[in-house]
Amino acid sequence: MTSKKNKQQKHKSNIKKPSLLQKAIMRIQKAWKTILYILGIFAVMSGAMSFLPKISVIPSEPLDAPNPFSAPFIIYNEGILPIHSVSYRIHIREVASEDGAKVIVYRKGITVSAFLISIITPGEKATTGIPFPFKFQTPIKSGDITFVVIYRPDWLPWHQEQRYRFSLAKKSNGSWAWLPRAMSE
């Protein structure tokens, strides 16, 4: 029995321990594997992110200069996949006239049931207007709206919404422009 123990001890003593250089090389190899693994995760995530819808809403100049609600709004699909069943809703945060009258239709908003586009392909644009069925006795002084785009991404069975906020600004020539604002403002 002791001879077996002696043989095992001799065998253990014959095994060389890694040198400092070999330990350093092993640590560097492990670090590189970890770095490559993390980079691989980032590459997969960025690839998946490219399939997310990229939609923008761009206001144009009003068609009737004194009426800011005559401005066409362009829904632009900047993504690499089509979007389906596209509609929109307008939440009027506040529109005020010079005499102090106000309109606020924020909770449910105004939906245009006639506007439904079955598909907007990548790079394609669709133009729509703002439904504003209210009349003031005096000219409009200010406006703040949220334009909500409702759509179904190409690879999902349910709809999503994206919100865009705009406020009115009067230009020096008296015409109006819709300027983007942060939703958090």
C-alpha cells in the first residue's frame, strides 16, 4: 500500500507547475474570450435593433397660411421593414385663440377613421392632415398637439403606438410652423 502512495507522490512531483509566463498567457486568453463573448452579445443586439420600426412624423408648411391646422403631416417609414395597418390620432393638449378661448381634447383624442393605410414600405411616406373641427371668433394664438401613429410592425401580430409632440410658432411673416417638442416637456 505504501508503494502505491509513493508512486502517486512521485507522479505528482513529476507534474510541472505552469510558469509565470504560462499563467499570464492563460489569463490573457481567458480575457480575450470574455471580450469576444461580450462583443458577440452586442453584435447580436445591434442586429436585432435594426429590425425595430423607425417612424418619423414631419410637419409641412400650412396650405392656408393663417390656418396652422391646414399643415400636412408626413408619416415616414425609415425602417428596413414595412409597417402595416397605419392610422393616427391627434391629442389636442391645448389650442388657444387671441380672445382666450381654449380647446383641449387630450384623453381620447381625435381619430380619423377614414385614414387607414394597409402598408407603408421602407422609405415610403404618407401624407395626412390634422382634423380640427373647431372654429374660433378670433385668430389662433397658440397650439400644442400630440400626433399618435398607430401601426403594426411587420413581424408582430399586435399594434404599437408612437407619439410625437408639436407646438405652434408664429413666423415673422405671420405664417405658422409646427415645431417638435419632447413628450416630457
